[in-house]
Amino acid sequence: MPKISVEIPSELLSDLDEHVGDDGKFVNRSDAVRASIRKTLDLLDDIDARHDRLEDDDE
């Protein structure tokens, strides 16, 4: 799996960390970031579909 590096504000990282760990929803930061990216891409696909901006797979 490729690795990437991102810079985020400390406040955002603190908010993310509240959801990571034994008491959180995610095992680690990477899992949380991947889930967030998937969710965002799904939302963008939904918006594009509503505006007829998705390409057909046949093209």
C-alpha cells in the first residue's frame, strides 16, 4: 500500500485522535483517514450523480 504524507492543523489532529484507540471507532490514524477519504469520495460521487456529471463505464 502506498504511503502519503499530509500536513493538518493541530486542532484537527486532536479531533481525529478522539476517535482513535481502544475507546475510539478506529484502531489507528491511518484507518480513520482512509475511512474519511472513502466517505468523502462517496459523497462527491453522489453529488456528481445528482448533477449528471458521472461518466458511463461504456465510454
